[in-house]
Amino acid sequence: MTQFTPYWWQDEPHYRNTETLPTEVDCVVVGAGFTGLSAALTLANAGRQVMVLDSQMIGFGASTRNGGMLGSGHKVSVADAKQHYGSTIADQLHCEANASLAYTKNLIKEHAIDCDLQMCGRLRTAWTPDNFTAMAKANDDLQNIEAFAARMVAPDEMSKHINTPLYFGGLLYEGHASVQPKKLHFGLLQLALKAGVHVFGEQPVQAVKASLNGFCISTNGQQIDCQQVLMATNGYTQSKLSAFLAKRVMPVPSFIIVTQELGKEVVQGLLPGGHCMVETRQRFCYYRATPCGKRIMLGSRAALHAITPQQALPTLKAKLTEIFPSLKDTQISHCWTGFTGFSFSKLPNIGCHNGIYHALGYCGNGVAMAPYLGHKAALKMLYPDKKHSVFEQTLLQSRFYHHGSPWYMKGASAWYKVRDGWDNLQRHKALKQNKK
């Protein structure tokens, strides 16, 4: 019987603050995910009185619903970054992507956060030969900016890493890792609480209004006075709270399944390299072994618009079977969904609008980047006249057709099916040529 809640939540504690909300603090952080908790920790360690408010239970959102892949990077190539921002910023984007991975790994190790950290590497698999060529070129460009542990895996080497004939080689990011995201979130929460942060779930912020001394926050009929506000809502940003941000971040759903227990030998046979895996195809899959090594987790964009996990399950199961045909009759123990936050520039951004700070737009790369940019956003709040991150200089754009509700995503889903068809056509052509 499939459960339609995150596998990561199973047997894990949930924190609920039953204390009375303070009526005055120095800083209010809206959103209790990785970004919000990391920012709150930095602010509290600097001596600020901090409150974190979340509209749902603490840890309800993407921070505990993701695939737990700890990596660097973003979705903009060096060439595109140079075209839009110039060479200097393009170089800094790569360097800070690497810095985000180092920061979050160090945070886990320094504070001994029990989150099943595994230094397993991540293999990006080429869906077509052209994808392999493009990845090799992109890797060379990045290595020329700042060397990092990544190497190409030729097609004839792939069997050492994954037991499927589906891909035309790949790029192995050797420094990437995996975590149990609910445990990582709970560890950050405990650090914030220990630092004196007040964290409240089920306290939806209804309004943020400027006042003589800063801001007045309205939540559940209560008023909270503060000097500074940070919006850390990413894919769960709502127009009624921040029309400015809701116009600039798209909530894009992702869907994940976890198999029943297969046993370590079966999982190791399918994933002999033990890596996290992510594809290059348009509606890509990402997958890995669970921390126990006995199950496989797979995520994908079963649709670009919101559908239920029950509706997504057959598509996800078909993707799993496509990669590993031997799992055709495998039962699925869990299936769930969550929203990632996509910016139109495909890059994260931290900044300040009308005195209200924000950090968001991770585009599916938030496990390492969100704690890092939460920390950087807090530094910006503490020292607003200094530059703390290149992501202060990325574009936070709007589009005339987007007003917070992604009504157009059904059309986008249809378009991506066309692009999937084109990718598959190129793939079949390459397979025929290989057989000659």
C-alpha cells in the first residue's frame, strides 16, 4: 500500500512550538526551511532576537521533500552567464556554487548534524551523444575558472557506475554528496533553537507593513513588531503576502517515489557506483539509493503543473522501469510532491525590496545553496552596505504573464512532451548508428 507522504518523514520527529509568540523581536524570518533556519542561526549568533514563522508545520515544504542530493551548481552555462552578466560575474557564479557545497558540508560536519551524510558523488548521465559532448565542453569551461573534482565517464565505463544501457556516458561530480533531508532540516532547527531563535509553525503571516521602527507583522490576529524581515519562502511564495516576489518566482512541482525494500545486494547491483544520479533529458529523472542502501528513490517532473501524487505515480513508476526494467513488478512504498522555486533568470537571488530582504529561486538546487544563501542573506541584513554574494547581482525578473499563479504550466507540460519526443528521436538515431 503506497503512502502519499514523504518517505523522509517516516519515524522522524516533528517540532511544534506551543509557547506564546513574542510581540517584539529584532528580526522576523518568514519560512522555516533551510534558508530561513540558516539565516535565523546567523542572525542569532550575531546577537539578534529572531523569530521564524511558517504557515504550515515546521519543515512542511521542499526542505524535507527533496531528493537529498547535496551538490553545487546552477542551471546557467558559463557562455550564457558571460552573455548576460560579463566574465567577472560568470566566474564568480561558478566559484560561489562550489562555495555553497563546501559551506553546507562544513556546517553538517562542524555541528555533527546526524543527517546520513554520504560522500557518494553525483553522476549526470547523457541522454544523447550531443549531451555528452556538451557536458564535456561545459566541464572544461568550469575547470578553467576554478578547478573542482569532476570528470567525464565514457560510455564504455558506465557499467561501473550504473546497471542500465540507457545513457551515452556522463559527468561525475566526485565532491557531491547525499543526505536525509528531514534529518538535515531537524539538525538546523535544533541549532537555531539552541541559539535562542523562536520558531513557530502553523502561523501564517497575513501582512507585513512598514512602521515607524521597522515593520509590523500580522499573523493569526496577532501583531509582532520588528526591525527587519526576511522572506525565505521560495516555491511557497504567495501573492497575498508578497506580490513583488510572487511575480518573480515560479512554483514548479517535482514528484518522488521510493521503492519497497529491495535489499542491499539488489540496489548495489543496479547502482554499483553508489552515486546520486541525474539525467540531461528535458523532463529529467533524478535518483539514488536511500541512506539504508535497501531502496531506490526516484524523482521527476511527472507534470509541470500541480497534480496529485496519486496521479503522478504511474508516470514515475514507468520512468523507474524504463531505467531499471528488472523493477517492473516492484511495489512503491511512498509517493509525494513538493514545489521548487524557479526564477526566470534560472539563478538564485538575494536582495531587498522596500526594506524587506529575500533569498530564493534555487531552481531545484537548494539543498546546498539554500543554507548558504540563508547565511549570506543574514549577513546582508547585518551589514547592508557590504557585498556578500554574487547572487546579489543576479536578475530577479518578472514576466507579463506570471502574477504568482502558474496558470500556463499545463501548456508548458505539453511543450516539454514535444521536447521529450525530440530528445528521444535523437537518442534512437544514435542507437541505430551505434549498431551499424
